[in-house]
Amino acid sequence: IINPIDELKYNTNKRTNFRINGSAYAQFDFGKVWKPLEGLQYRIQFGPELQYYRLGIANAADGINGDGRNIAQYNPSNKVSWTLDNLVYYNKTIAKNHRIGVTLLQSASSYHSENGNIKAYVASAEELWWNTSSLGNPQAYSTGLTETSLASYMARVNYTYADKYMLTASVRSDGASQLSDGHKWASFPSVALGWRIDQEKFMQKADFISNLKLRLGYGISGNYAVSAYATQGAVQSNYYAWGSMDPTVGYLPSDASAKNPNKMANLDLGWEKTKQWNIGLDFGFFDGRISGSVDYYWNHTYDLLFYKTAPASSFPTVIDNIGKTKGQGLEVSLMTDIIRTKDFDWTANWSYSHFKDEITELTGGVDKYVSGTKGLFVGNRVNA
């Protein structure tokens, strides 16, 4: 009879987790070296992250988990990721009323993860996980490697006239390794306008208004949230008979006749993109005692990413760009400084948001896609 009270002395479970995060930058002001280049700056910044993790488990034969056999498991892993940004800034004021700002960015990031796992019956649990080959009886073993990278380029221009009228225009191009060849890169432009109404002459007598700004914006954003190698199919073994010879094992991308065929590759998977328009109003009254904002926005998403069932029903799901959606929303925030004295402050904040989306189209002219317990239906919300 096994006594569960003694289990602690029959089981060893140790985890080691070591992580380092860093951040470093250097900046150079060209205007300090040569006056004609005043306003021009260069900045480089680097952020690495290193992690080492190890899990070791040993279960003695006399314990419940060992159940008559000494078992050891060893599971090490390490991760290395980093981001490197190169930025160029240029800011210039012309004739007092014209302010121009230019930003250029080149960015690269990388992620590397590797792991291993072995579980085996061993001669003695006292050796922990350091001699898993003592009986030459492994029960499970595996290794894994994951690598992803992202490269980006961006250019942005800001223009302000008389601190009243503002224009921001930008374009960025991103390349994600997770997507298919020929579809890894996409560009995303945006433009925004701002009007400081409170700075106009006709508002000078309205001294109770401390801030009143109208905003209008349009832009395209992207989503590449797919796992590494999701576009690549898996290799599957199959036995072939050649005349009177014994069957020979071979490999193919996927076998529809198999009970559990491997996933298919998708050589056309690209970015999910969203076009969004936004109109907003920032306000402040009584020297900022009351302030807030109202934003209304509407968007259209196309090339929606979703795991769908492949055309042949015997195949598992495959991720694809499958349709279009539209949505609109409203966000309101209000901040109040109710009481402000030398010894006491009382503030209160309120917020309200509402968003509604709808699937407008699915590829292939179908009205639904179902994958497991999830599905998309034309006319319904995405997460309905």
C-alpha cells in the first residue's frame, strides 16, 4: 500500500529559469557638429532578451508517480530575441509659424527558440535526470526549433502651421517571415489632420475653453498573427510496394487517404489588412478641470486570417485569408477635477465604448466557414 504522505521523498521536480532583458541606445546630434545641420539627429537602440529554462523530474519506483518504475524526465529550452532600431530625425521651424518634422526608421527583430525533451525509465531515481540512458529504455524524446523575424521601414512627416493646423502623413513597409513567399511584405500608409479650434481668434472670448481640437484620420494597418511555419505543410510517411520487393517507406507532403492526414501548405498566405477612418474631438474646460475626448471610427478588414477546413473534408484545417468584415465604434472619455484645494484633490474619470462588426464576404462565395467549435457566418459578428 502506497502512503501518499511520503510522496515528497519519492518525487523531485526542479525548475530553473534565468532571464536577462536589456536596453541600450546612442544618439548623435549633427547640429552640434555643423550649424547648417541643426535639427538633424540619429539614434540607434537595441533591446535583447535572453532566457534559459530547465525542467527536471524524477519519480522513484516506490512512489505513486513511479508506480513500480524509476522514471526521469529532462526538458531544457532557451530563447534569444532582439530588436534593433535605426532612426533619423529632422525638425525645422521656418518663419516662426511653420514647423516641419521628419522621421525615418529602419527596424529589425528576431526570435529564436530551441528545446528538447526526454523521458525514460532509469536504474535509479537518485541520479535524477542526469543518466537517462542507464537502462537504455527511453519512453519519449523530441527536439524543437522556432525562428521568426520581422523587418520594417517607415517614413513620417509632421507639419504644423501657427500651432493651429496639423498634418501627419506616414508610410511603413513590413516583412514577416511567417507569411508565404511573395506575400511577406506589405505597405501601410496613413494620414491625419488636426485643428486647434481654441487657438482661433473667434474663440478668444471663450476663456472657459482651455482645449478644443478636432481630429480626422485615415490609415491602413496589418496583422500577421500566425505561428511560425504555419504556411508550410508537414511531411508524411507512406509505404510503397515495388514489384516483389518488400514495401519501402517514402515521404510526401500529405496523404488524403490517411486516417489523420498532415496539414496542407498554403503558398499564398499574406497580411490581413484593415482600413480605418476616425473623427475625434478633444476638449477641456475651466483650465482643464473638465476634459475628455469623443471618437467615432469605422473600418473595413479584408484578407481576414482564419483556420478553415480544407476543400477535401478528410484534411485538417488550414490557415487562409478568407474574407472581409466591416465595423464601427464609438469611444467617449471624461475626466473631472471635482475638488482641488491645497490639501485635498478629488478626481473622477468616466469612459464609454461601443463597437459592432459584421462579416460581409467569405472567399469562394460561401456564407460560412466552420473550424471545430469556431465559425464565421456572413452577416454575423466575427466572434459571434
